[in-house]
Amino acid sequence: MAELASKRCPVCGRRFWWRKKWERDWEQVRFCSARCKSTRLDTTDRAMEDCLRRLLCQSPNKPVPLAALREHLNLDPDTERARNAARRLVAAGEAVLVQNGRGVAPEAARGVLWLRRR
């Protein structure tokens, strides 16, 4: 079976694959779901990404927990928005998601997440 084409959602950072219903307009499809399509990234989302980038630069050899967002931005790191910010950094090639000391795919990540510089 041939490998299906895939893209990354610009909102949640998850990978999604070609579907038959998108056959005619696959080139125009940008979002993985209606929820992501209706969600707009705002200043809070960009602030989370910038904060995570700064923390990754400050400790290049150590993983950074998403819980650090609580200390630096007073935001709950367990929200889906924080996880999406981490996934967007992974999609951009700036970081790797880590669980139990090993890299994990953004689609498979569950529970407590850490980021490490690529």
C-alpha cells in the first residue's frame, strides 16, 4: 500500500493524513479539523511559544517541563493550548517532545510532557 500524503496542522501541530473527502482540494486543506479551523492563534499562544523557546535556549542540554509555563506566564501547562504550543515547536523543528527520557512523537504523547532542544 502506498504511503498517504500528510501535513501538519498550524494550530495544534498534529500530523494529519490525506482523506478521500479531500481528494479534490487536498492542496488547499490546512487544518486537521473543524475545531482547529475555527481556532485562531492569539498573543497568548505566541507568548507560550516564545517562553518555551527562551527556556530551551537557557538550558540547551536539559529538557524543559511544560510546567515551567506556570512559573513564567502564570498559565496552566496542562491545557491543550500549552500542548499545542509545544507541538508547534516540534513541527517547526526547534524541539523534541520527551517522556521518560526518550523522544516521543507528538501524536503519541500522553501525560506529562517535556521539551528538549533539537
